[in-house]
Amino acid sequence: MIDLHTHTLLSDGVLLPVELVQRANHAGYKAIALTDHVDMSNIDFVVPRLVEAATALKGHSPVTVIPGAEITHVPPALVAGMVEKARSLGARIVVVHGETIAEPVIPGSNRAGIEAGADILSHPGMISIEDAALARDKGVALEITARKGHSLSNGHVAKTAMMAGAVMVVNTDAHAPEDLISLERAKTVLRAAGIPEENIETIRMNSQKLVEKVWRD
């Protein structure tokens, strides 16, 4: 399992980064991105701490640990600057919090995250075909999520992404150890979203390619 959207107690998760990584190791993960929620108030603190944890764990865990950030509920006009800042601080995976139907996200957040060139647009809710096509053109992955609430629109996201030819990834948005899932569970989440069986391995490989890309860059 490769999971590119998780949270630690540096935002609203319950585990230290090192314990989340160990839990992921126990669950059979190959790679995990630590992508705590950030806005203007905490990005300078959170991202360097995740970079420090990931750096320290290199060579001490079989799991590839990727420092990241999830730009969360930031006004759309400010998203691009936040994405750039997260990367300047060392975030290797930048997620933008999409327009999930489970929270009152500011309209336009999906488009802002895509235009900013985030790596992943998380739980993008009732994403439009136009935004999905832009994500395809910008190389922004659309997330199919195992997270309750956010997952309610997985079917729409999958259908729209397939129509537009956009890249998809599957993540947990884990906040606690019980949120981590096996690769087989991830495949079930994809099937439940209406992903054809022949496309499931492609989506898994999308995550692998993203891991390779962020370290190559």
C-alpha cells in the first residue's frame, strides 16, 4: 500500500509521525506521505517538523516516508502561494483540500488547487468535468478516498475523472491507526467507486509513479 494523504498530531491526527510510520509498517505499507493540515498560521512550524521526522527515519524504517502538507480551507486566491511556500519549506507531496461534500469548503477550492499545480486534490466532491480536464492537463491527481464522509462522492469523482482522462490515486486521509488500510482494502474502495477491474492496477501505479517523481525532483 502507498498512502499519500495522512495526518499526525501535528494537526488533527492522534499519533506522532514516528508512530504513524511504524503503524504503517506493521500494516504492510511501502510508502506513506505525512500531510498535516496547514494554513498561514502553522505552515512554518508543521512542514519543517515533518521534514525533520522523514529525514531522521531514512534508513531506519522499511517504509518510504515523504514529508508533505495539506493546504486546508485556505481562500482560493491564496492557495497558489501556500502551495509554493509548502514546497519551499521541504514538502515533497502537496495536497490541496478539495470541495468535499462533508465540509463547508469554499467554492473554487478545487480549481485553485489544480491551477496551483498541487500534487493531489483530495476528496474533490462533486468536481466538474472542466476541473477534471484541467487536472488532467496540469498533472494533478484526483483522490479516491477511504475516509468516511469524504468517500460519499467517490463514485462521482471516479466517473468524472475517467470521462476526463484525469489521473487518480487512492488514499486513506488517515487520522488514527485504525484508518490505515491494506492494499486489498484499497482495491475494494476503488471497486466500490465504480473503477473497472482493469484500471485498478493503473491507479496503484499512479501512486508509485508519484513517489518516484517527488524524489527525482
